[in-house]
Amino acid sequence: MDETRYFKNIGLDAKDLKIMYELDINSRQSNSSIGKKVRLEKSVVAYRIKRLVEKGFIKKFYTIIDTGRLGYRGYRIYLKWQFINEEKEREIIRYLIERPFTWWVGTAIGEWSLGFVVWAKDFEKFEHFWFDFFDKYQSYIQRKDLAIYSKLYSCPYSFLSPSSAPRRKFQIIGSYGNEKISRKERKVLSILAENARMPIVEISQKTRVSISGVKYMIKKLKDRGIIGGFRIQFDNDMLGFSQYKINFYLNDLQMYKNMLEFALAHPNVIYVPKSIGFAEFEAEIMARNVQELEKFIKLMLNRFSSHIRHYEYFVFKGAHKIRYW
């Protein structure tokens, strides 16, 4: 079945896909701006976005915030369960979601059962969380892996885009810095982290900052690289795709840059994380089945076989939390 027929069967036409693609590139752009690109009136764009949200294809509009520029460091943990039931698993997930310093929490099938990322300004705070968490839930954890989250390349869902779409753009988070932001800027970031499409007027009302002041703050936060972009969270299951994480263990790093360029250019790649203490090269792709996953892996092996020692992969079942601030 070709792409057009497949998406039509799940209730998405070409215009819906173009709108979703534009929102994934920049979910704060206006309905009018999107309408010009997809050749629809802004009222029709508004109606279609509302319908996509109501049907569940779009779960959330979120903002990519580079907390590294603000002095935070990321710590990523993978867990494999043992002796656990659904109720206890839900409890642990809820516990992690409610922690203000977790920015991503996701369940997996295969090599790992759960993954999450914690932001902390100093190691002592992370250490406190680490021992508190494992003191509470150690009996349900068979094994664990901790890595320092160094960098993340975040790519749009290019498989939704028309063939005439421009070259892929991606955001990078993980810069090192210690920039300062004001209390009002923190409020604006907090709102945008939860809803990237909230109108300026509403943000102004919630923060008690003038409309012009909110516009200026958002512009400056973007200029400083603190705001990296505005994205959407899809329901992957509804789109008929699964998110696979592939870890490549390398003999050396001579071809790392080439591997990175290849991965970032591939339409199915949505994230390329870089971490210290885990696999030397990591990639996350969207694929409809294992055959598509294997096709990507074979491409990597054909190009870089002499540098890849071995690889492993697992499936992300779902993201329970995506909030960069």
C-alpha cells in the first residue's frame, strides 16, 4: 500500500499531512502562515488543526528549550523491570512524571522497560534524586544504565512532508553555558513548555506582561538559543508507526561525523542523542515495521561496517512526558 492510500485509510489526506508537517517544523506559526504554504484559508487550517487534536493525531504542542545554556546537565536512565505488575509500573511512571526536573519519560519493549531524563544544575541534586528513587523502587529493577546526556539532535517528521519539502532542518540542544533569565522569562518559558501554540494575548494575561513584552521576550530567548524550536507530539500508534532506538557500539570514532550527517539526512530519523557512558552512536527512527527498521540498519552497516562493532535496538512504546522546562 502506498503512503497516500495508507494515510487516507486512517483519516488523513494530503492537506492534513502538510499541516502536520508545518506544525512540526514550527508549531507557533499562525494559521494564516500555514494556510499560504498549504493553499487553504486560515479558517480551514484552524478547523483542521482542531480536528487533528480532537481525533488524537496531535497530542501536544511543545517547545524545545536548551536548558544546557542555563547551566543544567542531563542524566538519562534506562531501567529493566523485574517482579513488577501494571499497578506498580503506573505508580513509578506517575512518580517520575510528577518530578519537576524530569523532561522526558517513556516506556519501552525489549532491551529496556523504561527510560527517563533528569535535568539538574549540580550533581548533588541529581545524586539526592538518584538514591531516593532507587531506595524507593530498587526491588522492581533488574538492571539499570546511567549516562550523561550530552547533546540531542531533534529532527522533524519528514516522512509526513511532501516530496517538494525543503531540506530537513533540525534543532540541537545540549549547549554548555550559564546564562541568566528573569523571573518573567521563566514564566513565559513555563507556559510555552506546556503549550507552544498558546496565543500571545493569553500568555500576556497569565504572566501579567504586556503583549509587546511577551513578543520581545520570546524573540530574545530564541536569539540567545534558549528556545530552540516549537514542535508537536504525535500519537505514533495512530499514525501507524513505532519509534525504534538503535544503539551502535563502535570500534573507533573516525566516522562519527559521517554517521551523524547520514542519520540527520534520513527522513525516518527523528532524534540523534549523544551521551557519555552508553553507545558511541545512537539514533531513533520512526518505522512502520521491523522490515523498515532493518532497512535503515543495513544502510548504516553497508556504509560504516568496519567501524561498527555491534548494535542493539528496542522499541519505545510511548512517551508519557515531554516537557523541556
